[in-house]
Amino acid sequence: MSPAPRADSPAGPPRRVERDLVFSEPPGFRPLTLDLHLPVGEHPPVVLFIHGGGWFRGSRRMFCPGRSDAETFGRLAREGWAVAAIDYRLSGEATFPAPLADVEAAITWVVGDGAETFGLDASRLALWGESAGGHLAALAAAAPGTPARAVVDWYGPSDLAAIPKHAPQPGTPATPSREEMLIGGFLAEHPELTRAASPVHAVHAGVPPVLLAHGTADSMVPPQQSVLLRDALETAGAHVELQLVPGADHMWRGLDDFETVLAPALRFLDEHVRSAGDALTPPAPAVTDAPDTTRSASVSTRPSL
């Protein structure tokens, strides 16, 4: 008989998964749920993962094309991280700031029920989002009193007003942009809400360390969006790193080796969350829900785009 695979090996059982855990029940909306991927061992650090999809589609089980949650979240679990992959209200259900309130409700769940029921180490919490999820992670990290210790923001929008709107194809009617669907109207008609929904205008010196990663060939969210956020964070005095990945499109399409982006993210979290855990002060009280008003594969310095 062959020996049983190690729990931390790619072939072994890296985690157990608690699915469909309700973390919020916004009045008048569907209950919001998360999947909790738990590693072997007690009191693991936590990644709160926020999916992409342009704010109008997607789910907690959606990741980069061709990569399952078992592969990606399983890798994190084998590295000793718990992963809380969350759903949030999409723009067809509720407009901004509803999805941000949902992310903040999930953070509250992690530091409350998640820590109490599942033994999560809420003093070592990181936010990780891709695309629309990266945008929401950046905003949540800027909230006063956030318990998050670091943020990984993959190709997230940062300044909604600076994103070019694509012209419709000849003979087809104009449709609202993803940003307009998020806001609930034309951006020019809602300047204050557009600004509030743009991370470049929310940053301050107290934002936890941020890793931005963006493909230089991103056809959905221009890489300049990450450059703008990097510049804003540097100006504010926050710690930020930017990884520009040559030739990679949105959701890392065209990227030959996923480790090019995954390994730096894991190193960043190890440095700023897991390894720093013993030296950290106790986390601030969890944020409350916002009002629901329905550098290339290596880090670069000052890229020119």
C-alpha cells in the first residue's frame, strides 16, 4: 500500500472547506455567503478573498480563467492560510456603497464569528481581490479602524472617472459602463459618489501595506489605474509595491507561469501579515457596515506607461 500523501503536499488533503456560511443578511436582499477554506493546524492567518466580475457578475468560486478554487485556495491553505471567499451584492442588485458594505460585513464576520467558531487568527487578516474585488479591497483597507494588515490588489480600478469608456460597435445601442452600473448613473452626474468609490481619493498614511499587480497588456482595466493608486499611496505615506507584468492581459491571460504573480503575493503576505504577527498590536475594532444608499515580473519603480 502506498503511504498516504502529506497534508501539505499538492496531492494531499490541504484543507477542509466549510461552504455557504452566511455572514450578512442585508434587509430586502439575499443572504450573503462565503466559503471558508481551512488549512491543517490551529489559529491560521486569514485571507479575505473578493472576486472580480466588473461588479455585475461573478461569485466567490470564480478565480482566474482555467483555475479552480480548489487549485488556488488549496495552494493558500497548503501555505497555512485560511481563505474566506465571499459573495457581495452585484450592481444589478444594489449600487455603491452596497458592495463595500458587504465586504466590511465579511471583515466583521471574520474577526467575530470566524475567530470564535473556526479559530481564525483575526489579528493576521489580509484582503485579496482581483479586478472589481481588488477595487473593493483597496477601499475597505482605507476604512478607519480596519483590522486588515495587508492588501493584495490584482488589476483593480482605482479612479473610476479616469477609466476610458468603450464606444459601442456601429449599429448597436450604447450601454452603461461597468462603472456607471456600479454608481447607478452617469459618473459626471454623480461626482461625489464617483469620488467616494475611487480608492485614489480614499488613501491615507494609515492604509496597511498594499501590493498592486497588473498586466501591461490589460484590455479591461488600464495598468495606469494601478500606477495612479501607487502614486496616491506613496504621496500619502503608505507602504506600496507595484508589480507590472509584461504582456499579461486582464485576469492574467497570456501569462505563461502563474507563479510569476502568485509567489510574490504570498511572499508579501508572509512578510506583512504572518511573519509580523507576533509584533503586531491587537487589531482595532472591526469596521461597521457603511450606509446602504441603494514593478514586469519583478517590482518596478517608476514605470512609464
